[in-house]
Amino acid sequence: MLETLLWILFVAACIVVSFVILLQEGKGGGLGEAFGGAGQQTFGVKAEGINKFTGLVSAIVVVIAILITKIRSDTTTLEFSEPRPQPAPGAEQSAPVEPGTPPAAPEGEAPAQPPAGDGK
């Protein structure tokens, strides 16, 4: 319930910050002029009010984001343990082989025959 309320406030605050930033006049004008110049003049001639308001709402966004992260980390539990060693791909578990015996053939294939020779 609290997390849902924080998410709603977070989204609303993000929208407000985005809108207020777009209203501010930059070096080349600003979106505020598109609304008839109602950007900074709404908050004062020197735009001191809009700058303070932007900072305040931005701080609220950060605080809410931290609170949401804290709530989510308290409800989420991950158990970490030592990873178990995995056998190499293609490696099979087999009994030790005596020296001099040919390796076992994979399933479906005939066993390897020693080369025919004079047996030296």
C-alpha cells in the first residue's frame, strides 16, 4: 500500500519536474515562450521562484526514489551461497581407466580398435 502511494507520488513529481524544467528559459529561449511567455514570469522576474521550486521538487523525486528502493530491498530477500563446481561441458563422470586401455566410445558408436600392427 505504501509502496503504491510512493510510486504514484514519484511519477507525479517526475512529471512536474519535467514540465517545470521545460518552462525555464535557457540560452536560446525555452518552451515557456510557446505558452505565451508564461514560464519564468509566472514565478517572478528574476526566475528565482522557479529555480527554487525546481530544486525542491527534484529533491522530492530523489527522496521518494530512495524510499522506494529501501522498501523494495526490505521485502526482497536473496540468498547467496557458494557456487557448486560444475563439470566441464561434455565431460562425463566415469570410473578411473587403467593405463593402456583405449578410451570408451560415445554411445551409439563402436569402440575404438587398436591399430593393426606387429604388436611392438
